[in-house]
Amino acid sequence: MKNANSKWLYLIVLALIWGSSFILIKKSLLGLTPYQLGALRTIITGVILFAVGFMSVKSIKRHEWKWVILSGFLGSFIPAFLFAIAETEIDSAVTSILNSLVPLNTVLFGFAVFKIASTKRQILGVIIGFIGTSILILKGAELNPNQNYLFAGYIILATCMYALNVNIIKKYLQHAKPLSIATGNYVAIIIPAIAILCFTDFFNENTFAHPEFKMSIVYLVILSLFGTAIAKVLFNTLVQISTPVFASSVTYLMPLVALIWGILDGEGFSLMQGVGSLIILLGVYLSHKRKR
């Protein structure tokens, strides 16, 4: 019962944090390039995690390190760049909606690659949630006809990586400490991030002179602290106390938060998008309602 209540609390907190991360990415891009944002986000998050959890990596067993490294690249490093690139062309709210493909991919990869079984109710919930997501995407395209939806491919690729990552954590890192996994991820990816940053002209006078630079850094620090460092630990915990499908369903709730931020920032929202949001919530409910 304790885990049953805790997992819902983790889910809601993560939805609030990650649902807000899309608008933070959008604001950070005002003074940074996508590659600068992705690299800096990784570096700042790594520094934060090292400060509080570096000693915890000693608890990671030798045979687990290959999965920790793979988890770092699939769950943090590459998606940080993919989302930043996508948001140069697509609204933050629409990006969060596309991110809702994660639960569907989690079920598919879980069954096809990791042999993790899902119930018929979970699959039904995922399908219903995906229908709601489709409505949101289609109506978003109608409201924003000038946006380049080819960039949605970056988000779809990221959702596949997230789905692989959540299954890796569940199957191979179930007994590792959540903080150890998160910190270990960044031990593996911080050096590549520094290398990329050095090739982005970040240390150029024009970058620092940009009028939006200082505020972009402020948004990025908030994003790195809450949207990545703290959220990574919470998410790893959620995967361990629930199921991959339940943990990944946070991506169904995130668009509701992101849409609110988008409206406040002047992005459009229609009645049918509201209907799609309610369908998403129904899908989440069905995915996790236990049979009696």
C-alpha cells in the first residue's frame, strides 16, 4: 500500500517538473544554440549530481556499469540535444505532447526486446492515451501551420531512447540505488558534453554579448537542477517501485502542465485539445487500474 501511494506521488511531482521543462528549454534557446543548451544542461546537471552523489557510485557493481553508461546516453545525453533541436521549430507544448509516445514505445520495446510482459489493460490504456495524444498533435498542427513538423522526428527518436532506458533500468538496474544510477549516468556523459561545448563557439564574445544570454543561463540552471538532476533520481526510484509502463506514463500527464505554460506564453490551445487531454487521463487511469 505504501508503494501504491508513493508511486502516484512520484508520478505527479515528476509531471509537474518535467511538464515545466519544455518551456524552460524554449526560454533557454533565446540566448543559446541547441547544441550549447544540450551540452551545458548535461554539464550543469553532472556537477550538481557529483556534489551530492559522487560517493554513491561506489555501490554500482562492475557488471552494472555497462548498463549505467548505456542508460546515461539513451536517457539523458542524446535526448538533451534532440529536444533542444526540435524546439527550434515546434512549440514547447506540442513537443511535450509528442513526448507522450514514450509509454507506447515502452510497452513495445519491453515486450519485443526485454521480454517484460504487459497486461491487456495496460495495452488498452496505452492505446487510449495514444489516441488522445494524436488528437492533441493534429489540433496543434492546425493551430500552428507554419511550424516544421519534420522536426517531430527528433522527438520520436528521443521517445524510443527513453523507452529503452526505462526498460534497462527495470531489468538490469533494479537493485542499484537511484542516486547511484543518476550520478553514474553523468560520470559517463559529462566528458562528451564538454567536448561538444568546446566546438559550439560558446566561449565566443558574441555569445556572452547576446541580450538574452544571462536569462537563458538562469532558465538552464533551473532546468538542470529540477528538470534533470532531481527528476532523474525521482524517476529512477519510480521505475523501481512500480512498472516501466507506469513510470513512463508520466509523459501522458506532462503535456497538461506544458499546455498551461504554453498558453501563458502565448501558444494556442483549442477545445479539441482539451478533449484529447481528458482522453489521455482516461488512458493513464485504465493502464494502472488493478483487476479485482
